[in-house]
Amino acid sequence: MKVPARTDRACFPPPGYVTVYEFSLRARLRFPPSSELIDILTICGVCLSQFSYRAMSIVMGLIVLFRDRGVVPSSECLSRMGRLFSDAQGRISFRSKWLDIRTRDPSKGWISNFFYVQNDWGLQEKWGKLKELPVPLHIGAEDLLRILKLPDLDALHYEVRYLSRYVDEEYLFKVGLSTQAGRSHAQMLKKSARVPEVVPQKNHSKRPGSEEGLQASRKKRADEVLTVVSKGPRASPSKSYIPEDVLNHQCIGRRRAEELNKEFVKGKYLQGEYKKKYDSKVKEMKVVEDQLEGCRTELANKITSVSSQNERMDRLHIELVEAQATIKQQEKAQQVLEAENERLQSVLSEKEAQQLPSVVIEEFKKSYAFKIIIKDHIQEARSHIYDVEVKALEAECIDDGFIRGFMKGVRTVHRKTGAEIEGLTPSQASGDASSDSGGGGLTDASKIIPSAHDGDRRRFDDVASIITSDSLAVIRKKFHVTNDVLIIALKRTDMAHTPPQGFVAVYEMTLHAGLRFPLAPKLLNIFKACGVALPQFLCRAITIIVT
């Protein structure tokens, strides 16, 4: 042991030493530390000074409890009884819902007196991070009851809840963890006879309720401590014996118990593993059986479907053979029909060859009759135009002769009488030949004497005035003239046979006869073929042509 200096710290012990707090000794930590505690520290990866008072007292109590039952506690059993955990500073405590409240540290704070102990057991010297103990799945409550030789869970809860009584010095001496266990007076104790077992009554309580019962139980435990037998511990939880190997510090029985316990735990673990493997294999076999059953069902369904498909294929094959036979019969019938068709086509071609001249003749007759009708109408139009133009020329010639004769008479009267005639110019009165033969005299005479041609002109002017007074929109709407046809109104000086360049004169009667603009291609070809202007056609001719 080494006393620390003022500058030394508990978390940094000198090399070859471990830090031990004063409360660890109050928690019944004894040196040399037990092999179980060394194993727990090694597995958890922490040092001895990281254990709190609660954790140290609980671990020591569990070690004493298991040793008192003749079993060496392992880390797996310890993790089944509770769980070690660390706080943010690295201090380790123990958590279990059945523990006694007296396992708490009576001191108020964590920091207390500490000292250094030489590390002869290979313990970790510096603080480390806690590695949680694995939870053993192969150890259950029944296994703990069998290991600790307890009748039921209530007894286990009772022992664990009042675990603080197992850290008394007499229990530590009993299991060989006390500092008095190796002294001479402990080894020289006189062997006493075996104390007979007391059969507990039904109304006897597990925990003494009075002071007399408590003193009696303490005296009985002291008697049990002084009892030494050569045999191992009995299975009865009410009686305990001190083995001779414990007093001599040889711990042969404990080592054998450890080996047996390890073998038992190993066998139990292997049994659990084999059970897991067996369960997994059973599950796999069940899965395989289910898959096999599914495959069998699927195979049966496939066989059924294949058989139905085969039957359907057989029916289709029969239908195919029947269809092929029907196709052959239809091909033969088609060949017969083709031969008959060729024969009928040849007969039809002969008939057409025979009827072709008559058809041509009929078409020729129709076209010739149409040409005759057109020629008749054209001749009629020419005759009408000829009559109109000739009569107009005749009237004009008559008017010219009358005017010349009249002018000669006027000049004669003027020479004879010398009187002036209203409207007669000096050139007309002089009787020059140029005035008689020129157009000026006729024009002046026409102003004085009206002629029949002037009446026709007035009628034309009246028609022109009527046309020019109408709206072009009304004309288009009345005679359905499209907008792409340009229409211009007549002037008083315009003539039907002399229209402006690029225009065609159209009489209103032609529109009433059914002529519409723009002209159809066939009508346009007819008018072009006739070689005459549009105003030369009579209403009757236009009606026939349009019809």
C-alpha cells in the first residue's frame, strides 16, 4: 500500500499501483480481490476505483450469495441479476429493481479518502470506458433457481432484496473473503459436530420479526460459522458449513466448483445453441415443407392446366383438319367460279363489242343535235343583230338624206328671202360644200331636227340612268354575283357594243334569263366557240344555253 501525496490524483495512480477509495473498503472490498471480481473488471474494461459504493457492495454481495450456495458466480449470472452502467463522468453503478436501499453509500459525495495498492493481480490501472456485459439468453429464472438451490422466485427476490446482509464480516469469513480467514486462530478452530437441521414450521417467517429472534438467528449463524466438516456444502439453504479448504486458503473445492460451473454453463450454453440451431432447423424444415407443399400444389395446378391445354389443342387440331378440308372444298368451288367468271367476261366483252357502234352512234347523234341547236340559236341571234344593225343603218341613212335635203331647202329659202333662221349659222347659210359633206353640218342639223335614232338614244339613256341609280350591293345580292366579279356602272356616253377595255357589256335581260357570274367553264367555251360578244345573244338563246 502507498499513501498518495497532495499532488497525486485518484484517476492517475503511479505505475504498478491501483487506486482504492475508503468507501470501497466499507463496501466490503477485501484484498486480495476475489477471482470473480477480477474477471468482472477485466470483461468490463474498467479499473477498481470507477466502482461506486453501490456497485461495489452489490457485486460483493452477489459474489458472497453465490459462494454461500456453493456456486462460483460468472459474469453471465451477474448480468442476469442486474445491469452495470456508467454516468457521464465514468462512475459505475448497478441497477436492479429488487435491491435493498441500504446498499446506498452513506457518505454524501463521491470524492473521499483514497490510497494506492500495488497491482499484483493484473488489474487495469487507469480509468476506461465501460463495456456492458452481454445478456445471456441461455440463462433464465429457472436456471438461477437451480444454480442457487432456491425453491421459487419469491425466495430469489427475498435474497436479492436483502442482499446487504451478505456483506457482513461473518459471511465474508464464511466464504473465505474476510481478512481473518487466513489467520492462525481461524485455522486452529476445533472441529465441532454437525448441527442438526431444524425443520421450519409453516408459520415461521423468513425474516425474524423480533429482537429475540434476531439474536437467535445471529447466534445460530455464528455456530454455523464455527462448524467444519470434510464434506462439501449441503443443498439445504438454512445450513452452511465452512470447508476445510477455505480455512487453509487452498480453495480446491471452489476451483472444482468453478470448473464444474463453467462446464455446466458451457454445456447449458451449448445446449441453448443446439436448441437454437434445432429450432432454426425445425423452422427451416417447416418452411421447406411449406414450400414443398406449395410446389406440389403448383405442380398439380400445372398438370391440370397442361391436361386442359392438351385437350384444347386436340380440339383445335380436329377443328384445323376440318377447316383444311373446308378450305380445299372452297378452293375447288373458287376455281369453278373463276372459270365461270372468265366465261361470263368473255361473253360480256363480246356483247360490249356488239353494242359499241350503237353507243357511239347515239353519242354522235346527241352531239350533232346539240350542235344543230346551237347553230340555230346562233343564226337566230345573227339574224336579230343583222336586222337591228341594218335597220339602224337604214334609219341613219334616211336621216342623213333628209337632213341634207332640208339643209338645201333652208339655204334656198335664205338666199331667196334673205331672212334669218333661228339656229342657222352663217357657214350653214352660205351653202358651202364642206358643210354639206362634213359631219359638222349634220351634227348641227341634228340639234335642230330630232330623228328616230335620238329616240333610241334617249331610251338607252333612261336604262343607263336606271342602272346607275341602283346600288351595286343590291345588284350583287339580287343576281347572286360574287365579290370577285368587278362591276362598273354605265355612263350616258357608253355604248353596249363599245364597252371599256377589259370589260364586257351585260344587259339586264341576260341576268333575268339566268346568266350568272363568274361564268361556268362550259358556258365560257360555248361563248368563245360562237365568236360573238355577249350582248349579241338574245334572252331565249341564253336561257337555252344555260338550261
